[in-house]
Amino acid sequence: MRRLMVLGVAAVLVLVAGACGDDDDGGGDAAASGGEDGGGTATDDGGSSDPASRDEYVDAIGETLTFLGVSDEDSACIAGVYIDVIGLDQLNELASPDEIRETANLTELGADLDQADGDAFYAGVNQCIDVRAFFLDLVTGGNAQARACMDQAISDAALQEAFVGGLLLGSESLDPEVESSITDAYDQCAAELAPDG
């Protein structure tokens, strides 16, 4: 439970979004195998349907972000960065827009990405939104004292790795030292983060 809470800060976006995809047993396999509704992706028998367009992927990825409180405009911007980093051709090979909507977990698509891609993703997303401000508001619920505490407790490097892991590389990419620093941040700010009771 504690590790899930830590990863909730470290990868809050993927865990919240991933909850939608985890409800259906085997739902995560559709993206990897090009399931029945996988129009626009390669199929297991080597055939393929027409590739989906960039706009279709922007809409699908954007939908996985808007319910977290990201505006439609910002969601479209972040989705565009994601597509630029992963590549439209690779995305078409991995999952259709409908499959992305079903799994709602972008890190489970199996994209071939590395830390340089993560750096590019983080820089690009920061052109769309203030990642630190968004992250802090999301994990503190807007509580001013908790926000100020977490802002000081989480370094820029830890925030970047957590955010990139949460949306791009997967929470398993998180360095143990970074995870420990986020645990420490939670400990430091526990009183402010606790709900009034």
C-alpha cells in the first residue's frame, strides 16, 4: 500500500488513468496484440488496416488526460508532444486510438523509448503546461500548506523522473533513490497532506 502511495506521487497520472484499463481482465492485451477493435493497427496475421491519423491519436490520448483536470487545449498539446516523441508510425503499430481509450494507460503500450525520449517529452510538456504547478495541485488537492511543503520537498530532477515515468516510460523506470526521495517528501509533508479530520 505504501509503495502504491509513493508511486501515486511518482506516477500519479498513469496510476489514475491505469485504473480504467485494469478493470477488464485481459484488457491490456488488446493494445499489444491488435485486438478486435484495433482498426488502424497491425494485426497478428501480418495484415494491417488503414493507419489512424495524428488527429485521431490526439483525441484519444487527450481523453486519457482531461478527466484529471487538464483542459482540452492542454490535453491536445500534451498528446501532440507524446506523438512526436513516440512517433506516429510506431504508435500505429502498437495500438489504435480506440485501444488507447480502453486501456487508458500509455506506458503499457510497449513503445521503444529511452531516457533521451523522456527528456524531450518533459521539455515538450512544459511548453504546454507548468508541470510542477500541475503536479503539486493534483497531489495536494489545492491545499496551500501541503502544496508549499511538497514544492520544497520534491526536487526538479525527482519531479521530472516521476512525471516521465508516470506518462511515458512506466513507473518501473523510477530510480530507487528518486522513489526514496518522494517517500521522504510524503513523510515531511504528512501532516499537511492528511485530510482534516
